[in-house]
Amino acid sequence: MAEFDSTYVQPWTGSAILLVDLDAFFASVEQLDHPAWRGKPVIVGGDADKHGVVSTASYEARAYGVHSAMAASAARELCPQAIWTHGHFDRYKEMSARVMAILHDESPHVQQVSIDEAFVDVSPTEVNSEHPVAIAARIQKRVAHLGVTCSIGVGTSKTVAKIASDQDKPRGLTVIYPGSELDFLFPLPIRVMSGVGKRAEEELLRRGIRTLGDMAEAPEDVLHSIYGKNGEMMRMRCLGVDATAVKQDETVKSVSNEMTFSQDLVTFDAIENAANMLAAKVARRLRKNGLKGSTLALKLRFADRTSKSCQTQLHAQDDNEHVFMPEIRRMISQIWKPGMRVRLVGVAVSHFEKDEVVQESLFDTAPFDTAPFDASPRDEQGAAKKPSIDAEVGRSLSKATDKVKDRFGEGAVFFGRDLRFKDKTTGTAAKNPADYSR
């Protein structure tokens, strides 16, 4: 897993696309959930005696020649000592959602193409000028905190990023800087290009076209005879020119953050500080994406693994954590009582001014076990009261800290509540990033 070092990066101009590919994903999750399997060959797939096939093989199994889509019987012959499992798709889906939440946290432009793969547009803008390689390195670090790893390709187009992501596995970070696309692509064999299937490869090889460089320079009629009207598109891809945009996922309904703690929280003060810290993270992401929400939700998971959640309606759509904090205090008092040990805290905001992709909801995998209620103070007409003047002072403070973080990074400003929990997280919960290293 690469560490970002600004000393060795080149300036980046124009579009920047990441392809994040989870390494041997299903097998990695199984090794995460079964510590005794770590470092051993693990195969996820069907039974060798029932015409099963390999879904995913760990890198330890791949060393014996086992690969995805191989007949299970052949895999068993190659690696008879492998640990076999039919897999647990619900668990893989859960872990995938956690990874995708990290990607949505880093950019509003995410296109998930499979359970273990996604494109992310991190093109520098006037508002967000962070180097794409720095973002990629941080994503790798945050994913690793979940207990799995990923390889990332960084390029100026989806095609380049996809091919780059396959060059160095596992835990690889391959960067193709603007202007170096042809040097990277031209020597590669044609089979690395999406769209070159077995039959197309055979036909191209028969015509002496062995590399992407050969394909880029092939006569128009040759490519047309194989790909029809898509022949010119395939040529442009070999040249590193791919104008296909990162298609955003379907609109989701909340911006959220949650954290699991290595030591249970046992006092109201500790729970409130944790929730306020998360509320500040959520509010910053709302501001960063130009969103305001009118529904605030809180989730607590206890030491016995039960959960309680509640939500409240705000006076108006807002992106100010200082408006959220008094409401959070009231909600804690409704669902927590002294003696209850809290292991996880989550905060979410929903009902935005406009529909925009941000991330999957915090509560998608943990639905309310209590009916939503509104704990906000009410006026005589039943409407929630307006925020106090303290909230407006807080809004000014938030804008000031935003400017500092935008210029110097997330770690440039800390509040006491943040430092209190710096080293007390497990690193395995959904949306449990190592923000302190930013």
C-alpha cells in the first residue's frame, strides 16, 4: 500500500479518474472474518464434485495457478490444501457498501461497476485542488482500516485508470500522469483492453496486431471488420482518449458517518462528544457538496449488539453542526440510559435541497428499531423553534475552519472532542476513516 509523498508527484492538470479495485475481495473478506485462514490459500466457489467454479481465490491460492472462473475440480487439483467456502454474499455486500461509502466521502462522482470495483472522478477544481494521487493514497489507507485492501489506477480517463489498476496487485497504486498515456498503453498486450474478448483477440493476433500500439495504428478497415461501428472507439481507447464520464450512482437519501470505539462509551458526556464529532464531519461534507438537510438521525449500537435509532425534523434545511448538536443531545437522552454501554455512534442528515449523489445511507443496513420521533422544541403552532444565536456564531466558526482545512488539509484543525477519540476506534466499522492523517 503506497504512502503519499508530495516530493515525488508531478503536477496534475485536467481530468483525473481513479479505478478502485478490491483485491481478491470475497476471499479477503473470508480471511478477515476467519483469522486462522489468513496467509493460507482460500477459495470461494462451488463444489468440485458438482461442476462448481471458482468465484474468487486468495493470492495464496493464486500462487498455485488458481483463478476466477476456473472449474472447481481443476482448482482442487492445483491446490488440494486450499480452504473452500461457498461464500457469504450478504457479508460481501455489507463490506462493499462500507468501501463505497468511503469513495462517496472523497468525491460526489462515483460510479460503482461491480461489488468490488468503482470509478471515482477526483479531477482538480478551483474548490478542491488536492492532488489526485494524494486522494488515491488516502482511499487505500481508509479501505485498509476496514480489513481489506484495494489496488488503484490513476489516469486521465476511465480506460487508462482501469488498465492501470491491474498492473500492480495487491495493494498497488499505479499512476499514469497526463501526457504519458501512450508510453504506458502502447507496449501492453491487446488482451488488457476492455472489449478485446477471446474471439477478437484471436482475430487481431491473426492479423499481426499484438499490442495496443499496433491496434492504435491498425488500418480502419481491419478494426471495422472486427468491431463494426465501434472500431474507431477502440482505436481511441488504445490512444488513451476516452471521453466517457463517470456516471454517478442513483441518488441516495443521506449524508452520514459512524464510528465504532475500541472501548465502550459509558457516560452521557462521552456519547455526546462522539456524536458531536461525527455531526461536524457530516456537516462539513454537506457544505463541501452544497447540500442542506432537514432531517437529523442518530444511531447507537450497544455492547450487546442491539441498536436504537431515532430522527428529528429541523426548523429548516441546514448544514450547520451547531444546529445539529442541541438536537443530538435531546435524542441521546431519549434512547440512552445510564448503565448502557455504547459501542458505535452514527449521525445522518437527509432530505436535501436538491438530489445529488453523496453516499449510501448510514441506516441502510441497520433500520430503525424504534419509530422515528421528533424531539425538537416546539412553539405554540407546533413548529420547531429557530436555531439560537449560538448556532449562528457556530456557523461563522465552521466557515472559518472550512477555509483552513481546504487550504491545509483535514488535520489542520482539531477540537477537543476530536482528540479525545483519536486513538479509540477499531478501524473496522463502516465509515471509520483515519481522518487524523489527512
